[in-house]
Amino acid sequence: MSETTGPAPEPATGPRTGPPMPGWKRNVALFLVGQTISLLGSMIVMFAVMWHLTIETRSGSVLMLSIVFGMLPQAFVSVFGGVWADRHHRKLLIMGSDTVIALATLGLALLMLSGVDSLWVIYAALAVRSVFAGIQTPAVSAMIPQITPPDQLMRVNGMFQSVQSGMMLVAPAAAAAVYANFDIVTVFFLDVATALVGVGMLALVAVPQLVRSDDGPVSYFGDLAAGVRYIRAHSPIRWLMILFALTMFLVGAPSYLTPLMVTRTFGDEVWKLTANELFWGCGMLLGGLVMAAVGPRIKRRVRLLVGSVLATGALVFGLGISTNMWVFFVIGLLIGVMFAAQSTPSMTIIQERVEPEMQGRVFGFVGIVMTVAMPLSMVVFGPLADRFSVESLLVVAGLLLFVVVGAILAVPAARRSLARIDVAPDDAQDAGDTDGHSPTGPGQAREDASEAVHPAVG
């Protein structure tokens, strides 16, 4: 069955505006509060399960398997979840996923209460949670622009980034308090309660039904193939995702290896390892708050993104040459700020520039990047840390970030494509209105024509 009936459209890099959104502040507030409560329960489970398996088994292989079952299904399902997010009501997808996750957790709790505590039961529950997280995550990212005015996307994304970072600070302490005073089953029941609260609050959010612009019915795998072709044909989005993927890969190594460097260089006291995590978490929280406060006034989105990547490279290099523990911690905090300055504009650009009916699929591929790139970096850099000093690896990772950005910007097509999505949509519209021409010049039109997607056959 054919997915398209004519030539591919121009890349979706021009301004995109939407209808007025009365009551959007109420909807966004309900959404953020509900997601905060639900996310808190999920992260408490994550930490509590990790500690429970560590204490009960003292096995590195068990922890490795828990990570595999808890992460890989989400990476695989994200792309299919993106298709679902474009075919079905996103609010209902999020509510349904949260409900299934809560039921899987409730089932695990009841099994453990009845005396069934096999590791494979825990692995199965982690896998189910991961599968439906892969369905939920693209729908969440794609739903935000449905309830948020375009000129407020940077602010709301910054607030969402702050929520996620804040949970990284609160969840470990909450998990420790619950697990130490009760048991793992109590943690599971707490997660069920928080999930139901999140679902109930999301039910109160008014989300318009997505209207597809397709002329005829398409197949499920046709939608998936259309998403692949969309990213391949829309050069600005493609180059943005390449930059994001390579940056995540090289930022993953420092974030995972810093505890090892703290232990080897500054001492293995627990408070030092805790302080390292707190500084990184506070940095991401601070960065999200900064983006929420000043984001709407930042018009040059790609320049902010590229500048923060270059700053991260310099800071990672600084981690490698740092000899003072507190300087090391402060650099980690600044990297956290820079990470928020990268992720917030990246998500905002996609939400602003990609057609609403394609956002689920695009965010599905973004989910794969986020869930695979950072663990993959540890697969590469982790074994190297047993042969070389962590300091040398951090220096190399920092320098490679400069090389990556330089190599991408050295490609003329990449440079032109990223320049097209640098300006915020309202400014791009103003520029077009002022000179009477589309922001896309003739040179870019020729490039777009050369990248046109051929209609599907069969």
C-alpha cells in the first residue's frame, strides 16, 4: 500500500503556528504535576530494585541483567511507540501505559507477598515496565506542543527538564527512606499509588484529538517507514539528531566514569560519591530552571545548542586535568547546566518544526538515541577505564566533542541545514514577512530537491 501519492513535501523547517490555547496554563500545570508524581514513583522503584538485588545477590551479573531487561525493551519499542503516538490519542496512550506499568508492579508485589521471589519474576516486571515506557515516552514529548503555545515551548521544556533532574535528587533519598523502614513490596505499592495519581491528573488535561493530514489509510509498517523517510529527507532534523546522538555518546562516558575517578583519585568515602552525584544532579536542575526562565527570550536555538556542546567539551577536558576535588565537583555541576542547555532547545526545535502528525515517530527515534547512546558509550569507554586512567579518557572525550562539532559544521549541507532552524519560528516569520521571501533560499531549495523522498511502491 502506498504511503504517499506525490513528491515529498519541503522540509518542515519553517514557522509553525497553532490555534489559540485557552486554559493552557491549567493543562500544563496538571500535566507537569501528574508526571512529577508518576516519575517519582518510577524512580523510587528503580533505585530500590537496584539496591534490593545488590543486597540480596551481591552479583554483578544480576545487576547487568536487570539493566538489560530494564533498558533494552524501551530502546527497541520506542520507534514503534512513536508510530502509535501518531496514530492514536496521545493522552490515552500515556494513561494506558502508566496503568499497565502500575498493574505489572502490582502483580510483582502480590507475587512477592505470596512468597514468589524468583529473579526472573523481577526481570519480567522490569521488561514490561520498559516496554510500556517505550510507548509512553514518545507520546509525552509529542503531546507537550499540543497543550503548549509555540512561544512557551522552551519554558515548558525547561520546566520538564527541571522536574526530571529534581527527581534524580529526591528519588534516591525517598527510596532509601521507604526501603530501609519497610521492604521492597512497600516500594512497589507506593509506585502503584503514584502511577494512579498521575493517570488521574492527566485525565483532567484537555488534549485536542490529533488530525492526520494523510489522504488515505496507511499500514502500521507504512507509518514506520514514513517516519524513517521523513528523518532521512528533512536534512535539518537529520543533522540535529546526528549532533545530538554523537554528543550523548561522548557525554555518557564522563557521566558514568566520574564516580570511578572520584574513588581512584580523591578517595572511596561514600559522602564523596554522593556529593559527586548531587553536584551533577543540581547542575541539570539549575540548567532546566534557567531554560524555563530565559528560554522564550533565546531566539538562536542552534547557536545555544552548539555553544553548550563546545562548553561541555571544555568542561569535560577540565574534569580530566582537575586535581582539586571541589573544583571537580563544580565542573560536574556546570556540565549538568550545559546538558540542560543542549537537551531543552533540541526538544523544542523538534516540537516547533516537525508536523504534529509526525512528532511521535520522530521522538521515537530520539528515544532510541537517548536510551542507546549513553550505555553504548560505557561499553566503549568502560573497558578502556581498566587499562588507562579515567583522567586520560575524560581529556580524550572532551577533545572529541570539539572534533565532532567541527566535523559537522565543516559539512556545507549540515551548516546550511542547522542555520535554517537556528532562528525561533516567530523571528523566522518576521524575517520572511520583512523581505517578502521565504527563509529558504535558492541554494537550500536545490539541496531539498536533491533529497526528495520517492513515493512508496507496492
